[in-house]
Amino acid sequence: MHTTLSEFVRRYPLKSFKRNETLIFQDDQPEHVYYIKSGFVKGYDIDSQGTEQLLWLGSSGDFVPLAWVFDAEPTVPYFFTALGDVETFVIRRSELKAFLIENHGALLEVTQEIARRVVNTYHHLNAVEKAKAEEKIIYSLYFLARRFRDSHMTDGDHVSLPLTHQEIASLVGLSRETVTQELKKLKETGLIHYDKFSFQIHPDKLEALL
């Protein structure tokens, strides 16, 4: 009987992280990868001015960093940090690679995840290339809501994400002040709700604006 990917990762120990705690640093060469059980992890770069650029958001069922499993880079190219409380399985990279080579069904699961990440990258690029700030934000929030709607729908109509205004700004390449102004407009029309560390996005309502 073949071992599923879910069964395999659950053989490994769990590790917890608090908000803003870093799982992996840029240019690391870790022996382990993380499989997220719960919570959110962000992948990001820091430019020469010290500004954070949010590149990726992952949650339950995601490997961190996935590309590192397949030797796509000599070192890990980005930082990966917890957004809120995160629980992960810690898996030895060499053992994961050996398992995937021997288990084609599990390898297909990972290949499908890679394909989803490619599609998500297209959605992200489409959002940030919009001409107006309002469009950049609406498309980005809608893309995020679609990305996580199956696993993070709350009360059947909105997706909850642990993001700040600054993190939204870094995702779309705008100033925090501009993002705050545009988010306030969306909040006043009932399309989103937010507090200091959390967004509730209504994907069906946002879709009508696309």
C-alpha cells in the first residue's frame, strides 16, 4: 500500500512559530523543509532601502520553501516568516526527495502545487500591473481570497487573512498611505473589513468590480 503525502509528512516532528518569527533566512542552505499544518507564512525580499517586498503567502498544505526541495536554487532566495501563530512539520529535505522519487502519486501532488504557484504568480503580476491604485488593490485582494477561500472561508462569505496595511502595500508596490486610503473606501462600501492584524475579504462582492 502506497503512503500518501499527508501520511508521510505526519511522521515528522511539529514545530511552532509566533508572529514575525523567521522560519528560514535569505541565503540559508537548510537541511529541512517545513510543511505548514496551520497558520500563514509569508515569503519576502528586502531591497537596498530596507523595504520589504511581499512575494508569496502560504498556509496549510504548503511546503516552505518548495523550490529548495528540487535544487532549483543553490540557496534559499527569500525570507520566510510567520504571520501569526504557525505550526509546521519539520521534514528532512533528503528524505522528502527520496520519498517523492519512490511515490509517483505524492510527486504528482507536489507537481500540481507547483503549477498552482505558477498560476498564482500570473495573478499577482496581473494585479500589480494595473494602472490605478484602486485596481491594484482590488485585484490583489480578490486573488488572495480565491487562493485561500477553500481552507479559510469564515461564515460562508468571507476569507480571513492575517495581513497589515503595510504588507498589502508591499504586495502591490504602493505606499502604505495610499493603500490605507483605498482600503478605507472598500471598507466603507462593505467589500472588506479589517483591524490591526487581520483582513476579512468578501470575494463574491469584489468579483463584481473586476
